[in-house]
Amino acid sequence: MKYRHSFHAGNFADVHKHVTLLALIASLQRKDKGFLYLETHAGRGLYDLHGADTHQGAEARLGIGALQAARCDRPQVAAYLDALARARGNANAASAYAGSPVLAALALRAQDRGVCCEIQAAECRALERALRCYPRMRCECVDGYQAIGALLPPPERRALVLIDPPYEEQADDLQRATDGLGKSLARLANAVVALWYPIKDDRDTGPWLERIAPRLPVPALVAELWLHPRDARVGLNGSGLLIANPPYQLDVEMAQWLPALGAALGATRQGGSTVRWIAHEQH
Ligand SMILES: C[S@@+](CC[C@H](N)C(=O)[O-])C[C@H]1O[C@@H](n2cnc3c(N)ncnc32)[C@H](O)[C@@H]1O
């Protein structure tokens, strides 16, 4: 495997995914009962936006950089920016970008716990260092899809699963991620599962969503944000999240803040955003 998330850290897709992740955690925390946060594809947790690894934050300039310059006033965006500032403070690294394991770790309460899986040993060692000051989150150097079988159902009977593969091979990764989603729900029917997917060409993601939607056993929605026309040949046109068992009112709240986030990231010119149910719409 050659994939290094460093090149993409803090880009618009990371911003979309991470704002949504924190909004999901906040929704789950409306109940006192603790939950397991399980991340199947974790990355290294912290990325230096001034370093060579991130190409001096080239992609981040159009992501977190654009968002900070735009001053979006939505509470979900403010919560994300606040978490990023705290992660930077804890790491004593003002130019760091915090990946999902660190952002989630910051949000976990005493009654919650998290497990992050990363298959590449060097990335996993870096993740271990990044998580040192977050005792609620541990990392494992294992295949995240196998961890689903090992860790679900958890004793808490509540879980949030994030599936965020590298998509080096788009069709294979989409299939494996779909299987991971199905396996999570088979092991814990009420699990909230967020599956990230890239929007590079609608001719790939459109038929995939149409194929899996009728087979989903639980309510599910998709939240998509794109900066370029959805069939442009620029590489990554947009960012999508399929969310199974979305918490109550998440769709209503997202319909408010996702367009504002998209506008802050420059999605107004050729881009856009959508939140729509694909299975068992809830009212
Ligand atoms: C897109 S990155 C994760 C980014 C991270 N979720 C974030 O938002 O900060 C995908 C990561 O998954 C790792 N990976 C690939 N296949 C895996 C597998 N089967 N199990 C666990 N990790 C895997 C890669 O090494 C890479 O670091």
C-alpha cells in the first residue's frame, strides 16, 4: 500500500468529513449513555501543514485554509474549528492538522471510548504518538474491517463507526466499504455508520448508491459537498458521506449548515451540496 493521507490532510473533503463527524458525535452525546467510537481507517492522526509530507499544506489551503479565511458562523463549524485549535494546543504544533482520530478523541466523554485501526505500521506508530494525551482513544495496527467483527457489538450497545478507506482502487474500496457497512449493521443494528466516498465521477458513485440503497436494512442518508462539476476531470470533485441510522434531526440540521460550509469552501461557483435520504426516510 502506497497511500499517504498526508498529501490530502486538511483538504475540503477532510473538512466536510470532520465537521460531520463532530456533529454526529455531538448528536450521540445528547444521551448520557456512553458509546464506542470505531474508526476502521485512521491514518496518522496529526499532519504538519508546513512539512514536505503535506506538500506544505497545498491541498489544505483550499480546505481548512479557505474555511478559516471565510469565517463561517454555523455552530457545527465553530465546534470543529475549536476542536482543531485545541488539538494544535495539545500537540504544541500551531501548523498541525488534526485527523479524525484526534478530533474524535477530543470529543469523547468519560463514558465514551474509541478504537482507531490503521494497517500501515509506520502510520500506526505516528497515530499512537498523536493519541498519547487522549486516554479514551486507543489505536490498533490491524485491518479495520476485521475489527468490526471483533469489536461489535460492544457492551455499551451503542456505536459510531467511521469507514474512511483510501480509494486507491475505487471499485474495490467501494465494495469493501459497503461490505463493512453491512457487517457493522448485521452485528449492531442500531450502529450509526458513516462511510466516506470520493465524488470523482457520478458515473461511479451514482450507480453504486442506487445499487446499495434498496438493500440497506436501516434508514440512511447521504450528505455530499462538491467544489467542481461532478464529472469534471480535476481528480476529486466532491466529498460524500453515507450515514446509516443518522441521529434524529441530523438531516434538518445538516440542511442548514452544509450549504454554509460549502459556500465558505467556495462551492458556490461550480459546486453545491445536498442532504438526501436514500433509504427508509424518517419524519
Ligand atoms: C483516508 S486515510 C484515513 C484518514 C482519517 N480517517 C482522517 O480523516 O483523518 C485511510 C487510511 O487507511 C489506512 N488503511 C488502508 N486499508 C486499511 C485497512 N484495511 N485497515 C485499516 N487501515 C487501512 C491507510 O493506511 C490510510 O492511512
